[in-house]
Amino acid sequence: MVKKTKRSQMKIQQTAFMLIAMTLLFVLAGVFFLGFKLSGLKKQALSLEENNALLLVSKLANSPEFSCENSFGTKRTNCVDEDKVMALKNNGGYSKFWGSSNIEIRKVGGSERECTAGSYPDCDVIKVSNTQQRGTYVGNFVALCRKANVKGYIEDKCEVAKLLVSYEVKNG
């Protein structure tokens, strides 16, 4: 009888060890699966951030806050009114309105001189909403137009510029 109980106890221990091993196997498989899925989620989140920035940069040039509308004779698309943008820059209430890290307009072929109330219009970079966060920029070319006083006459002056929107790349 003693021999039967030892054999039974041995079988119970084998079964218990087998159940523990199977549980550990499934837990490890689950951890690897979740790790794989979460790495895909990070890539998907980065892709969504980039798509949002691309959509914003294409939408900004034709938004009422930026667009030339009919200010320069005819309705223009992808035309940014430089005077409006400078007014927005000086009004701090719009700094987080569009939900991106930074919005900048850079004249093509210009220097790095930033536009301020004192340096306008002899400047080349307008930082509309500029937080100190750095990110990855996406951009689109636009016509940057303003009214200029040339020898006592008001003329339309348009230049090629690049509208840049940054999105934050989150590490983690």
C-alpha cells in the first residue's frame, strides 16, 4: 500500500510540474505577443502624428487665419497673407490653437532672420506658434503675399515660401 501512495504522489507531482510549465509557457508566449503588438502600436502612433501634421500643413494655407482670400485681386489657393500671419504671431492666443508643436513660414532662399515687430518686413522666418519642443517637420510650398509701399504706391509683393508644421516624435 505504501508503494501505491508513493507512486500516486509522484504522479500528482508530475502533473503539478507539468501544469506549472504549461502556464509559464503560455505566459511567456503572451508577453512576446504583447511586446510585438505594442511595438506596432508605437509605429502606428508615429504614422498618425505625421499624417495629422501633413493634413494640417495642407489645410493651414487655405484657412481664414492664413489665406490671402480676395485681398490681392483674385481668389488664390495656397496663398498666405504675410500681414495676417504677423498679426497672429503677435497675438499669443493662437499659439496652441492648431495642436502642433511649431508652425513656421520660411521664405525660400532667405536668411535665418526671424520676424519680429521691429524687423518686419525685412525678415525671412515667421514662427507663428513656437514652443520650445523640437520635432520632425513636414512642409508645403505656398505663395507668401503682402502689401508693400514702393515709391509711394501700394503694390502686391509675393514670394515663394515653405509652410512648415512640426509634430513631436515621442520616445518610449
